[in-house]
Amino acid sequence: MSASPSPVSVRTSSGPNAAELLDFVRRTAADSALIASLPLDPEGRTWVRLDGPGGSEAWLIGWPPGTGTGWHDHADSIGAFLTAAGTLKEHSLAARLPTDGWKTLELAEDIDRTRELTEGQGRAFGRHHVHEVLNESVTEHAVSVHAYYPPLPQIRRYSRTDAVLRLEHTERPEDWQ
């Protein structure tokens, strides 16, 4: 009798899984020379593209005080990110949203999640993970490392008013490179 593989070890594609992406961002964030090399701008986020594992897309991102991403998802990509310096806050939705065919959704109660990610803390996430990431500090920059597989085909941007989530627009890679 053979044992069946655990769900964590099953691969659905040839690229890295979320745990491997999290391991990559953790190792990359530990490279203090790389983290220190990121130019920081007091007015806006800065970023440098990195070589991710197994064909993934990776980024080193600098966050000035008071900046954030706004609500978004990464479409069909899985991902991971880790705070390399400072503190970031992530607000996310603990719900699977429909992937297409909607513009406005009324969200159920109790689906909001908040995580504070200090230096060395991160998380992995699956496809269609809706979240926003913020540097709420009023004085300190934050730096983070992000990885996505497959490379981001699009990012969907949302607005949120109370329990209403509204799809505002979709960005393609040429919009952020």
C-alpha cells in the first residue's frame, strides 16, 4: 500500500509553490546589503525587480511613511511577501471572490483580517487574494520583498466603502515596469 502525497507537496504547475516563494523572500530579505541598496524616496514607493526562483517575478519595494497599495489582487498568481525593514500592515479579505463578471460586491460580515508584519515577518497567499498593504508609520520607511508565480498577468484595483468592494480598473505589466 502506498501513501498518498500530502496536499502541501502536490504540484499543480512546474513553477514554485507559495511555500517556496515565502522561503525565497525570507532569504532575500536577510541580505542586508541588498536591502540597504534600495534607493528610498520620501515622496513615493520605490522598487527594483529581482530574479525570482523558477520563473517567478520578484520585487524589492521601499515604502515611505504613510504609503500603501490600495485594495488589489494579483489575479491568477500565487505570492509571498516579507517585511525586511520597518513594519507593514496588511488588510485582507478571508473570502474567495468571484474572478470575473462583477463590478460591485457587498461583502459579508467578519471577513476582514488584519496582520501587522514587523521585520522578518511575512506571509504567502493563493490566487485571487484581495488585500491592501500599508506603511502606517509617520516617520520610518519600510522595505519588503515580494514574489509571484506565474509572473503577474494583471493586478485588479478595487475601492472599498464599508461593506462594498468595487472593481475600479485592471493594470497590466506595462503599467508598472
